Amino acid sequence: MNTTKEFADQWRNPSDILTLLLIIGGDVVQHAIAQLFGRYVQARQNGHKLYLTPVAFSFGWVGYAFSSLASVIGDKALMPSAPDCPSRIINCDTGYGRTNRSWLLGRILRDCELKAEKDLGLEYSGSVSVARRISLRIDIFEIRENYQPQIDRVWLLGWLTIFVQCMVSIVPWARNGDWGICLITVMGSALALLAGSLRQWNLEKWAGRRLTRPGDNKVKTKTVCLTRGNGHNYAIILVGRGTAWDLESMAPAKSDPTTETPYLLGTLAVLWSCLLIAVSGLKQNTWFLILIGAMGMLQNIYAGAARRPPGALNMSLTPYMQRPSIIGLSFDWPSDDETSDEEPTGEDQQWRRPLPYKMVPGVRGAIREVEKMFPKAGVALMQEYFPALVKYEPERYRTNAEKKFWKKAFRELGMPVPLNHARCS
């Protein structure tokens, strides 16, 4: 057989490459499942939940089957080991901050930031130059009770892809009676749906607790800030009440693994191996299977990276009614008052009165506005964005007005404040 004929045969029915393609791209599959997992059907109340995760059959599934088995035996985790948006979560009441290890919270911060880049809000509509002058934007949301993720276009597209794949696989069967492509596609789709229905995904994705257990009379409230930290110009403040998620408890991303997960993943790995052997035996109509795998890979990539509304991640957020966002703009600070930095008296006691939307100066100004709305929250953010200001030191503030504000805020927190300090020149 000459080389030309070998090339022609390979391009006519490229069967050998299929076994290689099924091994690559396991991380893409993992991120797609992490994104889409959550929706379920339940035959009866308090009955077993059947999770529906529409991640299409694609090239990377065999590789993912073995990598997930190794992971669950080692660190006992199915979710990605680190969030793709590194961030910190800060308790606005205590000021305690920690590194966020929850993939879910990191994805929510990323999606909110992407949305904020395109939408400045009604207060800033028509201000074309505002986006270029933002020093720090802080969006404020209330967390609503949500017991199941909302359906969105990304979730629906997964089911549409699976349906189209099955339709394509029928074509060689209808044309010349080759049912092998259809069998491989149906088996691959079934195994993919089984892998995405493991309940350990639920324990890891929402590895936290509710603020208030259903039925408890005492309603708890917690306010946290999610931010990439100093050097970034976006953060979100999340106000949770009642049975909303306790986001601070979700940050460590720790959960107890289920006992059946390693056995189920081992069984799935064996079945995927059998499927791989079956694929290697195909000699005809292999271009159909390559097309089906490519469609699935594109769906996996899109599902893993697409921006989704928080409700689709089982975290329903609504803008805070009092003030949905605070934007600190880069411009010269307003002229300082000629008084000392002593605490205000008389009419000046309205020190928590918010500034107009377009009058908030820079990062410090935005954090001051947060402190006016949520006492202690601004002090907590100052420690994150300005680590040198963990205590009240008047020489570190720019103006007497700023000294006056933070002196009052620190004193209300019961933190030490010097009695006498020089007037700002």
C-alpha cells in the first residue's frame, strides 16, 4: 500500500484519531459540570433527588473519568480545586477576612464584574466618561432564598446539543444501516448524564449552611464583602437574611465526601474504557462521530466559561433598595474644612448622610459611603484596601474631614483613638 492511499484512507475514515481525542480535555468537562450542576427532579417530597446536568458527550470524557477517580481517591473532591477568580471574603461585622476557595463564589464575583463593565446603572446613564474614571465600584445586593437554580439559556443549550447529537448519529443508520455511531452517542450521553448526577457535586458546590434553619424563630443577618482585593476596582457587598446562604461558611469549600462516590466513579471509568474500545473498532462513518464529539466539545467549552445570572447558580441576588451601587470616581478631593478633626457637633452630627452619586471621591470615598450605610463594613474594607490603616492614625489621612469621619467610625467600634493629634495643614 503506497503512502498516498494510506493518507486517503485515513482522511476518508479517521478512526485511530478518535481514541486520542476522547482522552484530551478532561478539565473542560469538569468546569462544564461545575457550572451546570444543580437542577433536579424529585418524585415526592423529601424523596431522592435526580440531578439533571446537561453536559454533552464530547472528546474529553474518558480523560475526565480517570482524572476524577484519581481526585476523589486523593483529595476527595469533584469540583475544581481552586476558583478561576481568586478573591477574598470579608465579614463586614467583625472585619475578619479570609481567602475564598469556593469555585462558586469566585464565579459569581467574576460574572457580576463582567456585567458591571457594561452597565453603570441608571444614576450614571449618559455619563460616557464615568467608566474611565472609576477608582472603585461596589455593588450591593440582598441574597434571596433560592432552593433550586433557575433555568437559563446555558442549561437549555446543553439539552439542545444532546438532542442534535442524537439526531446526527441516526443519519448513517438511516442511510446504510450503520447503527454503531448511534449506539456510541447514546451510550456516551447516558454515561455523561450519570457522571453529572452524583450527589457529591451538590455537597461540594454549596459547601455551606443557611443563616437560619427553616423553622427557627430567630432570624439571623450577615453582611459580607467579596473582592479581589487591593489593586482591583470592583467589589460586591452581599446582605443575607433568614434562610439565605451563609457565604462566609461557603468560603473554605470543605465538605464530607460520600462513601459511594469512589465506587460509582470506578464503575463509570470501566464503562468509559469499554466505550473507548468500541470506538477504536469503528471503521466506517467516523466523520459523523468526530462531528458529534466536536459539537459536544464546543458546548462544554461554552458552558464552562459562559457568564450566567446568579440565580442560575442557586444564588438569587437583588439590588439593595437603599443604594444599589457606590462608585468612587477619580477626581480631586473636595476642599477641606478649616476646623480641626474633632468630632462634629450640632447639625454636623449627620455625618452618615450619603454624598450624591457623582460626588464620591476615589477608593477612600467609596469606602466611606459603605461605612455610612453599614457601620463597621467600611472599617473592615479599609483594612483590606489600605492595610496600614488597621487602626486610627490621623497622620495617614488626607484631610480633616476624612480624619473626623474615621475617628468617629473607629470610636463607635470601640477601637482606640488618640485623644490629641495635630490639625491637618
